Amino acid sequence: MRAPHHISTHPYRNPYEELGDLDDGPLEEFLHEDVDEGAAARASGVPASGVPALGVRAWDLQATDVQTPVVAEEAQDGDAAWAPPNHRRSGRRRRRGRFAGLPLALKAVAGLVVLAAFLTLADRWALLYAERRAADSLKDRMRLSAAPEVEISGFPFVTQLADGRLESVKVTVPDVAADRVSLAKVTATAHDVLLDAPDGPTSVRGAAIPRLDGDVLLSFDDLNRELGASQVTFTGHGRDRVLARGTLPVAGHDLRLRADARISRDGDRSIATRIGGMRLDIGDLATYRPGTGASEGLHLTRGSAARLARETSKAKALFSVPSVVRRLGVPDSAVRAALRSDAELARVTGSPRFVHRAMRLNLIDLALEHPALLKRLGFDPALLDALPRLTRPVLADRLSLGFSLPTPHHGELRLRDVRVEKDGIRVRIQGSGLAVGRSR
């Protein structure tokens, strides 16, 4: 047997080269001897070296690599068969060992993060539940068609609930009835809300609101639908002015409506509307302005007065009524000459003074005295009968945009500011000492 080669102590030598040096050494001779003894024992039936015959494991050793052992025969006499090592299991054990080796502080931080996430989710769930319960309660108490939107601020919520004090609660209620109109949106934020929960957070019976602020929007779209019956539109014009334009059906005629509304605060709880510049145009024939002043009533337009001057039959009909002649201020001699001569009639009615005086005639008065005359001038008798009933108070009430704040059972609710914006009339509100439900 040859002596084994000396292994070099060079620090950079490849370990596979060292295995190659053992190719002809004692390891190979030992393996060959083991194989020969095993073969002889199987042939004679006697185990070698007095040991029961076992399966021989042959190793194919190469100069630079080591291959997986191959089992030659199955184990005998109940001995367990050899199996290759499971490197995956050992790898998992190694990985668990590396995780187990993490610092204790890092494990504690990870645990705290997981706990904080769980507590946050639980707090948000409790918040959503409370907001839903509050919305349903407000819907029932205010008799709303839909539940309002409730938003509770502050974090964490559970500690606020346990303390019986909420930082702020914002409530948004759509379509709230207010007198003749509907408020498009009411938004209010209550601060430092004190809960009345004598038996714990789960038994909230009411709340006290020391301070509240918010705003109310009276939408022009809602006004157009509710007041104008989709025929009158309201638009903002300046900080306190609203223009109303559209048509108003009267006695089967669609009269063009024009009006201006001035919006102002009436005390601390109401909105006042002053309607001015109201007029109803009957085509190009006449204009009706409700009232009793000199410029109010039913008057011919400039175009219709000029046409009257050119139409001989209508002019003679006017001159045939003495009361109309006196209102026109035409001398009796000129009237008699005009009735005898069309040329003289054209001269009298063609003057600018006649057109101006004809426009100043209040046709409502003439309709009462001479209904047939107005009919000859092209007016519908039914319309002439309906117009006097459209007085200023009646039209002002139909176009009024005013409303009053509800009176709370506890505390005070008042207006702070009123202004006209592009989308409607916005009102700032403020409250103090309010209560919801049964509060302490």
C-alpha cells in the first residue's frame, strides 16, 4: 500500500485537488477491499468479519467531483435502508435559526407595529359604526327623506368616546324644507361635543353642543324648479341681487316676466327679499307693472303706440272717447278736425308728443270704463280681467326667496352673513348652547 501524498498547506489550494490526490491512496484501497470482502461473503453465504451482510455502497470518486451514493441492495434483517440526506429540511431549519437570531428589540418593534395596525382598524370600525348610528338617529329626529352624512373628527375615536367628549362632528343634510323653498344643503360643524352616556359609551342618549358653525345653500336650480315651475330662472347679480327672468302664464297667455330681488338679513334668524323692477310684457303690445303709481299699470309699448298713430281706425276710436282725449291732452278743436280729415288726424297722431302721451295711458283704467275700446286695440278681455289680480304683493310672494331658521328647543341659532353666489344664496349660521336628544 502506497503512502498517501502529503497535502499542501498552501492557503489557496482548491479542496477538489486534494480529493484528487487521494485517488490512489488508502481510501481507494479500503473501498476496493470492502467490495471484495462483501462479494466473497455473498458467494459463501457467510458474512465478512462476522457481521451480517449489508448492502454495499459503491462510491464513484472522480478527481474533481463527488457523485451521489447509489444503493446496491436493499437492507436485510430489518435494518433501515440508507437514504440521501434531505437538504431542504436542513435549509428550512437554518432559515428558522436565522430568524430566531434576530435581535429582541427588532421583534418587539414588529409586534408593536402589528398591534398598532390592529388597534387602528378596530378604532376606525368603531368610528364608522358610530357615524352610521348618528346619521340614522338624525334622520328620524328631523324626519328627513334620506340619512345625513356624519363625519366625526379626532383620533383615536375610542378614547374620545370613553371620555364622553368629541373633538368635532360635521353633519351635512341635503334638501331641507324651509318655508316655501328647499335648502339644497345644510352643513354644520359642532365643536367640543359633550355626550350624555350615564351607563358608558354604549348608552349615548344625547349630546350638548357648546359651539356650532356652518352654512346653508339655497340653490338657484331648486328655486327655478320650485318657484318658477321651470319657466322662471334665478341668477345671481352682485353680492345681494338676484335676477328673475322667464315666462308667467296668465289667462292663457305666456307673459314675459322680469324682476329683481334684493337679499338681506332680517334680524338674526330670517332672510328678507325685496322685489323690485317687476314687469310683465304682453308681447310687443303692452307692459304691465303692478302698482298704483303713475308709471305702473298697463301701458302701450313705444312700438304699439307708434303703430296706433299710423292706423287711422284705432286712432279715431281713441279720439271718439272724450275721457281718453282729455288724458291725451289734445285740444277739442284739433280732435274735431282730426275726426273730419285723415290728413289732420295723421298730423296730430304723427307728432312725438302724441306717441309719448299714448304710452302714458293706463289701459287698466280704460278697460274698466271702455272694455270695447281695448278689444279694438287688440287686447284679450280675459287677460284684462286677470291682470288687476296680479298685484305687487301677489307677485312678490310668488318670487320671494326669504326663509327663517328653525327655532331650537335649547340654545341659540342665528344668522351671521348672507351673500349671493354663482350657484345660489349662501347663509352663514352660528349656534351656541344647543342640544341633541336628551343631554345632560
